[in-house]
Amino acid sequence: MNLDSWRLMHIGAQPVPPSLISRWRSYFPHHQYDTNYGLSESAGPGCVHLGMENIHKVGAIGIPGYRWECKIVGEGGEILPRGEVGELCVKGPGLMTCYYRNPEATREVLRDGWLYTGDMAVVDEDGFYFLVDRKKDVVISGGENIYPVQIEAFIRGHEKVKDVAVIGLPHKRLGEIAGAVVEVKEGAVCTEEEIRAFCLELPRYKRPVEIIFAEVPRNATGKIEKPLLRKRYGADQLVCQQNKG
């Protein structure tokens, strides 16, 4: 295949692990990379933009776009300092007016002109925003918040792993534990012990307790279908009775 005309890879729709971009750049070192962040409620991508000149910030979704504002808030709506994880809120000219004939849903996400995105994020000392996870996907294990995207980004660095999805699995004592659904590359043989040994570099509370080898389902836009995985491996089919904390 002739790729001489290819100059730029633009990616989005889901948090992009730096390991993926590093692997891609090893094959295409002279290509440029960019990413945008946005929602349907914000007129699509563009309210946060990385910019090709900011490849040194790979992994970030970027900085607020033209005439857009962003903030990170806590559970009470208070603005959090840089470096703390909270919900990403955006404000700008492309915000929706409302959800059609659904004032209750509108009130949940539009507050004082700000759109509460449902995405957990953090802003660094240079003002660049990094997605951490979807708020509804956060695993709360024994009172500790675990952000699956961070674990997924790490495990994708394993040479035998094609894809991975981390979800919360029920646990009698801890409420939830992190379970990793690991899809292995075609032709590769990978064991649970290999994944556990690889994850020893993670903090103990971030290491997945359950390892499941299976295909990772993605929808037409490339997003992991986590509701499907939660249903497939949920309380009705997988009950973790042993204390593995």
C-alpha cells in the first residue's frame, strides 16, 4: 500500500494512550499527530484542541479552543486546583440550548452556562487537559477511586496485548474490584501470570484483580462497549467471593 500522501494522523473519540502514539510514531516518525475533544452537546470536536505543535504533550486532549473555557470541578461543583482529578466542564459558543423536550436531563448537564461533560480529567501546570475516564466508568474499590483508562493505557504497553478494557466487577467486601478484559494479538500466547507480572509496576491498588482473556468489543466509532462488558461479566454471571484485596 502506498502511503506517500499521508501526512497527519488525527485521533479522538476516546482517551488515547501515549503508548499507542509512541508505537505509531515508531512506524511513521515523520508524520504529524493531532487530537480534538468535543461532544454532541458542544457542537462536536473542537472545544479542546491539542495542536500539531504540541506533540510533546502526547496523551493530552489539549487546551481550550477559540472562545472556549474549561474547568475541573469536584462533587460539590467547586473548582479544583491543577493536578487534581475532577469532572471536566466546558463553556463556549457551541453549547446546545437543551435536550429536546427533556428539561430534567438538561438541568443535569447545563448549569450556569457550563456543560458538565461526565468526563473525569486533570489539568497540568501548563494548562493542558488530560482525560482520565468517564465518570460512570470509575471503579470504586474499598473507597479508592480507580480510573480504568490509566490501567488500560499501561497494559496496552505489553507486547502481546492487542486491546484491553478494565471494568468494575462486584466484590462482597470491597464493593468493586478492577477486572481487565485482555485481547491477545493474533498468534500470541499470553498467560494470566504474564499480565500480573507486567502489572507489578503499577501501584498495588491499580493492579487488576481479575484477568479475563476475551475479545474487547468496540462500536462503530471505535469506543469500547463497556456497558456490554459489564452486563457480560456482571453480578449475574461473575461474583467474586474470595477476598483478593
